[in-house]
Amino acid sequence: MKTLRLILGDQLNIKHSWFSKTHDDVLYCLFEMRQETDYVTHHIQKVIGFFAAMRQFSEDLKSAGHQLHYLKINDKKNQQKLVDNLSEVIKNEKIEKFEYIHPDEYRLDEQLKTFCNQLSIECKAVSAEHFYTQRNDLAQFFEGKKQYLMENFYRDMRRKHDILMVGDQPEGGKWNYDKSNRNKWTGDTEIPQYKWFKNHVDDVVQDIEKSGIKTIGYFKTKTFPYPITRKQALEQLKYFCEQLLVHFGDFQDAMHTDETYLFHSRLSFAMNLKLVSPKDVVNTVMNYYRKHGDDIHISQVEGFVRQIIGWREYMRGMYWMFMPEYKTKNQLDNKNALPDFFWTGNTKMNCLKHAITNSLENGYAQHIQRLMVTGNYALLTQTNPDEVDQWYLGIYVDAVEWVQITNTRGMSQFADGGKIATKPYVSSGSYINKMSNYCDNCHYNKSKKVEEDACPFNSLYWNFLDEKREFLADNYRMKMMYSILDKMDSSQLQKIKERAHHIINNQDAY
């Protein structure tokens, strides 16, 4: 029985059991398609990275003796749609059985289910063999619960997989070292030179230009710097352990104008394409920690592990628990448009200018830049979460919907009404100043609220609390801030609101 097996662009897992041996009667297929480049406007480096990794993966499969049908973006036989390309291969190759790996995106999952229902041949879907959890594990874990606290899930994951545990108790005596992960980087702690991969992608760039794919962002380096193979991903992981892990936890929330990555691993792109698995990452980090524990404090390791087995697995579980309705949630009824400077970086607000320019130039921003700078601003200006979703999904090389939309619409924009975050992640300029040097040379004064040179975040923050009172006043984590707001002089609050409304109505002037 001749079998066709589909590989999607984020399923480049050479360790998948499919590839453990070759089969004369199995044909694999992998397609570069406008269907995937055009459903949102992606960063140029994101498209380059996906295509470069897919092309390298196809060469690796062929070298291992597997049969592969690969369509590049400008191939004349490429019909640019998944179903059309599959139908053509099934017809031309006289395929008798079709198999695919469960997609991690709801859109593709539905498309392939519908396709299989229409086929007259046998179909089969198999596990991605990547995550710690299965799609529905989180729903089962929280069944009957009113809150879906990540911390509870994270502790269960630690126990279940015996990670940083001593018996049934957390190693070091604490489950969470988050309070140790909030240091501001001032330049006193040296950062090793970044590990760059000079992946030459001239052919990919030329093909993208020829195809006419619309993109955002810049590509100035001429080489793609993130890992595009499993070997490179493992090299990056090794480098992280040897050079960056020792201070990762200390500065994981820090931001600085002179540093793009600080002590972050830069592995998210490789992980989200499945070049390397979360188990690979966690096991490698834990093995290194066991050998070098005298030099590395547990807070550095726990902070990293929490992101992998906590947030990453949690966000995927929440995605599959609440899609497709989750994608339309707008609990705070926010309707404003993103300002033009989100596509240019042309703003006098130094924090936004730096975070957005960094995103445009590198297709990258660390989680606090995403959450407490760009995301914070979008929420305070009451931006439509649909627009925020589109921007985040497009601009980052590591953005795939299952992890992006839950972080954006849930954690960042509170559009889900508190399913993921127990309170909105909003702040005035004081938090940004606490975690960065952005305020040092800013056009605006972080200490002022209503003057012309007052930091826009300050008036926007109090205006947001006032205007969203009906949604948030009963939130137990917001009680203190509403108590302060209630004691504010009415004339002062009026000036704050006038300033905030002027900013919202004239965002590109700021």
C-alpha cells in the first residue's frame, strides 16, 4: 500500500518515529505555500527562516534515504494551497493511504480533518511526539475548576516528570523563584558574545522576492542567525548552558537599549519548528546543572524550566481547550487601531521605539518587551485584540498561533476575561523604568502624569483603570490600585483622562 505522509513547516522533527527507518512504499511531502505566507503578513526573517529550515530538512531526509516530494514557493507545480497540492500528489502517485502529524494550529487541524473526510482512501493522524503533554491533558487537569492557574499545572508537571524535585518536595525548598528573576541589568554583569549562525539564504531570499510575498520588518545581515537544523539547535543549547544559564534567571525580565538578547537562549524558533524538543532542552539543562551546581544557583535553572514545562505546555493546553472561540474573545470591548509606529518604530517613547525597532530588525523581542512594553501600551490604549494578534503573529520569527494567541489575547491583552492571567498586565512608566534603562534618555519624563513631556504610560494607566472599572473593580488583585484611584482628586483625574484621550486620539504624534 503506497502511503503519502505530510510534513508541515513546523514539524521538522528528525527524531520522529516516522523517520526511524526508510520505506520503499512511503512518500513524504513538504510544501512552501502562499496559503501559509499570506494568512497574516509575516516578518521577512520569519518566512526566510521557515523556508530555509524546511529546505535543509528536506535535504536531510533525502540523505537518510527517504523519498520526498518537495515544492518550493515558485515551483510551477505548486498550487499554493495545502489541499490542492495534496490532491495532486495523491492522484499522480496513485497513493492508497494518507497520513499526517497532528497540526498544532486549529486552522490546519480542521482543514486536514475536512480533507480526510472527503478522501476515498485510508487516512491516519499521528502524534507530533514533541510536547510533554497531549492536547487535552490540560483540560483534564483543570476539569471542574473555576480557575486555570498555571502555577498549579507547573507544580504537577514538576512532580510528574521528576524535575527539580526531592521526593515530593521542590528542590531548594521553593516551587518558584520568580522574585529572584526580576533584576535590572546595569552592565556590571558581563554578557558573552552572542552565538550567531551564518545560514546563507540567498536562494530563499531571491525566491521570496520573485514570488511577491508581502512581508514586514527588515533583513540586513544577509545570513539567518537562528538555528535551522537540529545540530545547530543543540549547539545553541550547549552554548546557553555553558555561557548564559548562570545568569539567566537573574535577568530574564530585564531590558536594555544596548543588548538585544541579554542571557536568553534564542531557542524558541528552533523549538517551535520542532528541530529540538522541550525534553531535549530540559534534560540538557538539568544535566549541566547537576554537573555544575556549585557555580549555578537553582533560581537560574528554575526560571528557565518554568518557561518550558510551565508556560509553553500550559499555553498549548489552553489553546486546545478554548479554540476556536478563544480567537474572538474581546472581554474588555477594546476597539482602537494600532498606531502606524508599530510598523516603523517612529515614536518618541523610547521603550516602544527600542522594543519595536528590535522586533523589526531581528524578528525578536523577549517576553517582558512583548508583555510590558508593546502589549502594555496596546492594552492601555484599548486596542482591538484582533489587531494586536495580527501584529504579534506576524512580527516574530518564533510566532505560531498555538503559543502566540494565548500569550497575546490572554496574558497580554486580558481579552479572555482572566482565563490565563488573574489580572491585566498593565503598568505606568515606573515598571518599565524598574526593569530597564529605557527611561534614561527618553523624550518623556517618567515621573510626570499630565504635562506635555509626561510619560504617556502614566496617564494611560489611570485612565484605563477608570474606564474599565466595570470589568476590573471586583478583581481581587486590582483592589489596591482601585483604592488609590478612588482617593485621587477628581480634578487631577480629569486632567489625567484628558491627557490620555489626547494620546489615544493622536498616537502617531507621540
